[in-house]
Amino acid sequence: MCSTGARAARRGLRGDRSSMTLIGERTQAMDIGFIGLGEMGGAMASNALKAGHTVRVWNRSRDKTRALADQGASVVDTPEQAFSGDAVFSMLADDNALRSVLVEGGLLKHASKGLVHVNMATISAALAVELAQLHAQHGVAYVAAPVLGRPDVAAAGKLNILAAGADADIDRVQPVLDAMGQKTWRVGQQPEHANVLKLAANFMLASAIETVGEAAALVTGHGIEAQTFLDVITNSLFPGPVYQGYGKMIAERRYEPALFKARLGLKDVRLAIAAGDAVNVPLPVASVVRDNLVDALAHGDGEKDFAVLGQVAARRAGR
């Protein structure tokens, strides 16, 4: 038998894109379904196809299946038809969509034995716990695997994937995860832990954007160009894609086209607050960000990029 350290080392290899060729030599192409083909889901399903996997796709709006059909995907008429094969991946918009398709649609009752369901959507901690229990009741393997990255990152296959569930179940779907992301972070046996980590990450992202917007309003109030300030900050104290990318959008007041819409950011911040409430953890900064995102939606900016928090800060400063 191998040691725990050796097993962990192998799991780490499977989760790293650098080992994709090595793992691919030992695995065959998988037969998978993919449900939910928005900007994120469509890009992820496309990468699965490019990696040589057989993919059946379903989406409530059938027009979103056309590009994937051109790439070789099989378009099915019902989610039941997608919910078969070796595994099914879902990337539905929110709790309501997932509950409608998966729970109310009764997909788990008819799922084939041996199927692994990989839910990659950002959902509430409460629904995450419920789904883990429902899958166990129906004998369906369940992996929660929400992702870090926007649609452009998904298209490039560079997502960071937060995966939680039984190691054996993650092992089975790792070849597909490797096609979608640059790294799979295994974060525990309880699927809901992956969802809580994703909410915590998006809370931090929202808070960073909020502080950039407020700081930009402060310096411009004193006659300093926002870009000058952001050039200094992003090349000294706060390097990295969050401050550089969102900071540039705020400095340029460029909030369209949206890579991550403000209304979706509001959904995630609300879910983070609810997760905190469930365990008596106050998130006062999240409450401020939530209110400012509500302000953005009240001004008709829900379809603009998350960076529109900078516009909210400027508006509140009379600018």
C-alpha cells in the first residue's frame, strides 16, 4: 500500500494542468453531460470538447447550444438526457435555476448508477448542504466544484477550480476538470465546503473593488488622476489581477461590456452574508458592499460590470 503522503502527491498532480499529459495517458475520454450554457458554462463545455471528451449539452435557451453543436457536441432535448453517461456537469445561474432543474425536475430519481454529478455553480451554503444530502439519498456521487475566474479565463481554460467531495469521485472527473482549469484545489470531503470557500472569495473580491472605487473617488476629489493613483498602487502595495484589472476599469470609467455583471455580484454577496448569518459570523463590510450594489441596480446598472461599484462611489461623492 502507498503512504498517505504518496496519495496526496498523486492527488496534487491530478489537480495541476502541468500533469495533464501524464494523467491523460492513463485515462480515456469521458462521456459527459453538461447543463447550463451561459458565458461560463459554454466556455467550459467547449474546452471539454477540445480535450476529446464526448459531450451532451442541454440549456433552457436552445440557441446557446448552437456553437457547441458546431464543435461536435450532441444537443439533447431534456436535462434527463444530459444526466447520464460517466458524469454530468452543471453550471446553472443560481439557487432557483438549480432547484428547478435538478430537484423539482426529479433528475436524481432517474440518474444512472455510477454517475457523478459535478455542480460548478456558485450557490448558497444552505442549498449546498441540501444537495449533498439529496445525492446521498439517491445513491448519486456528488462533487461541488465552483470556479474562480471570469468568462475570458474560462475560455482560456485557466480557471481555478475548488473541488470538494470524495477523493474517488473527484479522481473520476479530474480529466474533464483538467480541460477546464489550470488547477483543481481539493478542499475537503464535504461538498458544501467548496461553495462556502467560493462565497468567501467573491466577498473578498467585492470588497477589493469597493475599496478601489472609494479610494479613486478620494484622490480625484483632491484633483489627482485616478489612473496615476492606481499605477502607483498596483505596482507597489497591491499588485495582481484584481486591483490591476478592476482598477483600470474604474479609472477609465469603463463598465461595459461586463465580464461579471453587478447583479450577479450582488447575488454572491447576499449569499456570503447568509452563510455568515448561519454560523453567527458578522460580515459588516459585506453589508456595505451589498447596499452599494443595490444602489447600482437602482440606477439601472445591474447589467454593467462588477467594477461599476466605482461609479457608485463617485456618484455618492457628487462626481
